Amino acid sequence: MLANIFPHKKYSGTLFYRLLISFLIIILLLVSFNVMTFTFFRSNIRDEIIKNSSLNLNATVVNYEKHIKLIKSMMIGNYFNNKTEILKNDSLPFDYYIASEIQKDLQNTLTNSQLFLYNVIYYFPRQNYALDKSGASPTETMFNKFFQSTQYTKQFWEQELQKPFSFHIYPATDFIEKNSFYTNYLGRFNPIVFKSAANPNFAIIGMLDSAKMYTTFSLVQKDTSFYIYDESGKEAFSATNLNHPVQVRAGTEKSGHYVSGTDYYFYQKGLETGFTYLTVVPFDAISTQIVRLNVIMAVLLIVSILIGVVVSIFFAGKFHNPLSAIIRSIQEMDKNKSPALSTIQEFNVISQKLHDLFRTNVDIHNDLLAKNSLLQHYAYMNKVKMIHTDIQDAKLSMAIDRPFQLILYQVMYKESLLSEMGMDPNRASYYIKEFIHSLFTQTYKDSLTFQIEKDQILTIVFVETVDTSTTKELLHKVRGILELDAGYCDVTIAVSPVNANAMEFNAMFEQVGQLQKCRKLGEGVQIIYDKTELPPEIWFSQSDLKELTANLSSGNETITIPLVMKTLEHAVKRDASLFQINSLSKEIVNLIIKTMYSINIPISWLDDKPSPADSLKDCRTLEQFQSYFREFLTQSASVIKQKKEATDHITSFVTTYVNEHFGSDLSLDVLADKLNITGAYLSTYFKEKTDINFSEYVNSVRMDKATEMLQKTDLKIQDVAQLVGYYTVASFNRMFKKHTGLTPSEYRRMHLG
């Protein structure tokens, strides 16, 4: 066979011959290198495996310790932030708004899957409630139902918080959610607690997902067992197939390894937690790896030599035969050119054509760059978003002063109807974009259409003249097609004038964005070419605003509904745009919500309804806006009336106490202390419930008692004044005359005469 490969000296200069010799030399060099390398590593492989196991454990420890430090920093930040400080203050009433804000913060934090936190619980043992991402609940419910485990019960946490520590990680255990209807397995978590060592009345408890942390952070081998022990030597976590308990050998240093029985033990202590991390590698696994490696290396060496020789002969022939055919073809194309001098015959011909191939390749490459529509889309998107990039080769076609026109499509979906079709807005916008692109490229081949937002599509049309009649015809066709889907979406099409200055691209985009805001009320497709003069956004007079606010506070929908209807109708008569009507509607909704907050009514009654912003987005006509506000104002008025009609122990206590102690010190702070609330909250609450100030009510009770004493007794006026709580006759006389219109003496004479 080899005799056939090397028969004559005349073949020694051919490509086939030289390729074959080169392949064989490379194979011999690689084989020699592999033999030397394997011989060296075979004597050191066990030490390398031990070293590798130690390094893997060290990397695992670093990953765990960094993550626990991150979680600790996050919990410290949450513990001392302003919102938490408000809830921790026992002297303040429970602030539901702050609690909802903390709940939102927790939800946002827990969306980060890289934290491996299943939940974070704000625990208030004195108040007997806990707050997590799902809301507030009693501690009994939180720890015995939502997060039930055999180890971490409500009683356990009450005892733990009495201990003088600030940060602690507890052993992992299984948690379930259990109620009367079902039992749901939540997972295996390591509870992690941060609190003030001096304050046992508040703590933050995080549920660390042990299994996910192990899967992500562990770099130990598959056949090994992994353990984490806390500072007291208790097992905090384990991932093992062993059936017997494992403990770290007493007296071990911060890191190292030792052999016990048939296993290697690698251990290392964490600097942040003080935990001991342990991996157990069976001795058989290391021995098996060495034997397996010997066999594999021997087999690979033999197979690689055989394959190398065969492949060398095969590829040398494969390279030579097609190349010979290509060379013959090139020679036939240009027989007049003499070959360049070379020691290899085939390259004498190839060299004659290389410069032509390179020139052709450059031309094709430049043409591809100029025609690359994907790069253009990215470049225009960056320009629209005003994102600066370092891409120097993406040349916009607008760089040449070609006239262009921008067309912006604002798609307003009726999402309730769209969901019935099983289609999300992004996919619907994609189909609309593809339709517009197909239609415009038939007339304007260089036009670009791309989606810039979930509900926005932009078309850039390059025109030869300022005549826009063709564009209008195309938009008329677009409107005809989109009108067929009017039941699912409404579309506003804003069209810019033709502009030849590429530097004004962003200004033109802002212009079509402003044109979008000129859409009038109504459904369907509206095309806007010119900006219309919009009325100033002053919808309420001061008197109307005061009247609306007052009637909102009292829950009087018979006044608020007609007033809002009149305001909306007045805005329409002033030719306001849909954008302005929507802004006015948001202003009214915000006023309603602020009014309800001012009288301590949270918006929890909206939880089972679409948000006002989402509801207003579906309104296109005056009738739809009016229908929404009739329902919204009626519901809010009903809630306000229910609030005002409700009785409570605070008001009853104040009225009873004032009537029984009218002669004592009846300051606001005295009664607030008795109720364990603040004076400011009591004043606001009493005014809201009775529509009278606390001081006015006290003076009214005292004056009623004084008139009764003046009519039925012969007590001196000074004595009457002291009995009803006034220390000077002058202040009593002044208040009595203000209340009855007479001085005490005149009142007594009139009723005794």
C-alpha cells in the first residue's frame, strides 16, 4: 500500500505527497507528546484528584459564603429601612399602606431567582402577626398552616427571639402548606433569621431554598456526599447517599482532608458563617478513576494512531483529487496566463486567480453590509430610543440625504376580547407589522417597518419627491384592513411630513408621537396628518373642585356623578383629544382615591376588580368613560357610606369617658394614652366618625352639664365652672356665652325668674 503511495520521485513535489508526510509527522509528534504526558500524570494523578476535590470544595464554600453574606446584607437593609421602622414602632397604629408597600418590595425582591429565597417573613410576636409576600396573617396561621414543619413552630420562634443573637442560620427541614382542603409540599428550606439582639419583638425570617443552592453552588463530584454543619456541630444540610451519620473529626483545622475507613474526608470552615463544609469521597471512586483513566488512555492512544494513519491517507487523497479538478477548470478558463513560480505545481495555477477571488469577495461583502436589513432595524431602533453604540459599520441609508417620512401606528388593544382569541398583544402586533411591511415594500422597496414597543409600530418610507399621495393610498388600504379587526383593537396612525434632513430624525419621531395625542374620541382607525390645536387642560373651576371633593368625602353620588358627567361632556365640547380625556379621567380617579385615603379608607375594595388604569385604557368613547365613572363613583360612595355608618369602640369610649369625667383633664393626649394610640390619630378618627372636633365635643358636654347645674342648683358660678373643668371664671363665662348667647348670670336669672 505504501509502495503505491510513494512510487516515483516525480510525485514528491505534489500536494498529495506533502500533505500525507505532514499528517504522519504531526501524528507522531502528538503520539509522543501524549505518551510523555500520560506517563507524567499517571504518577501524580491521585494527588491531582485530591487537590481537585479540595479546590472544588473551596469553590463551593466561597459560593455559599458569598451568597449568605449577600442575604445577610439584604436582611440588614430591610430591617433598618424607614418602612420597617414605622411598623416596628409599637407606639404607632398599624399602617396598612406601609405594610402593602413592604409586601410589594418583598414580591419584587423574591422575583430574583438567583437569591434562592422562597419567602421572607416579617415577624411581630408581640402583635401576633406576620407579613410576607402574600400579605399579613396571624403568627399561628403563618407558622402552623402556611409554613408548617415539625421543627419550626410558632412556639419555637417565640423562644428563639428571646435569645441574644442578631443573625442565625437554622438546619434545613421540610415545609408544607396545610389547610382543611389540601396539603401542599413547599420544599426543604434553611430558615435564616436577622433581628436586634436587644429587641425580641421583631425579626426577619428568610426561607433559603437548600436544594436549589446546592444544585447551583456545589462543584463536588457526583459520587460524593456533601454536608454542612453549624458552629455547634449540628447538621444544617446534607446531600448524601450514605446510610450512616457522618461527623467532622474533632480537633480539625480550618481546612484540610483526612482518610477514615475507605473514604476521603475533605472539610473547610466558612469565614462568614463559621459553618463547616464536608465532602466524603469514597476511596474506591478515586481508584476506579485511575484504573479507568489508564484503560481509556491506552485505548485512545491505539485508536488515535490507527485513525490518524487512515485519516491522513484518506484526507490527503480527498484534498488532492478535487483540487486537481478545480485547477484544470481554472486553467481552461484562462490558458494565456503563465503560472507563477512555486515548488508546488498546483499553487502555480491557484496564485493566478487569487487576486480575482479576493476582489469578488470584497465586492460581495460590501454589498451584504449595505443591504443588511437586520442591521438597519437595530440601527434605527437605537436612533429612536436614542441609544448610543460603538457600531461603526452599521451605515444608515438615511446618511444619504434622501427624503423620508415617518408613520407611527399606536395599537390600542381591547385585551379582554383579545384574550378570548388566545393571542397576546405582542403576537398581534407582530402580525400587524408583517402586514404593513409587506404592503409598503411592494411600492417602496427600501421602506422599513419594525415594532418598537408592545403596542407601537414604526414605518420609515424613503420617497423620491415630497408628493405623499401614494403614501396616503397605502394608508387607506391599511385602514380598510385594520377596520376589519375593530372589535379587537383601535389604531391611531400618525404621519409626518416629508423631510430630507437625516439629522432631524429624532425630532420627526417626537413630532409623530405628539400627533398620536391628537386622536379624538371614537373607535376604529384614525389617520392624523396635521397637529390640531388642543384646548388647555383646565377642566375644573375651584368651586367645582371643592364641591366634588366635599361630596366625595360624604359619599354623595347624587352630586358627584352629574358633576363628573358634566365635566366630561364639557371637555368633549371643547374638542379635547382622547389623550386629554384619559388624563382628565386619571385625574378624577386619583382625586377619588386620595379622598378615600384622607378618610382612612384603603383601596382594598378594588382588589378583585381591574385596576382603574386598565379600565380607562379600554375606554374610547364618551359613553364608555361615563359608564365607567357611574359604576366607579357608585361603588366608592357605597364604601364611604359603609365606613361612616360603622360604629367602633374608640368613639364609644371617648363619648362615655367625656360624659363621666367632664370635670377632669380631658386633653386629647390623655384619652389617646388610654386607648394606646396617638393624639393626632384620635383627633382625625373622632372627626371622621362624628363630624365634630374633639375639643368642640368636650365643650358641648361641659356646657350641657353647666346649664343643668345653673337651673337645678344654687351653686355659685365659680363652683359650677370648677365642676365642669374650667379653672377660671373668665374662661367659663366666655365659653358659656359662646355656647348659649348669655352669660351664666343672665341664663340663671332667665330660667329662675
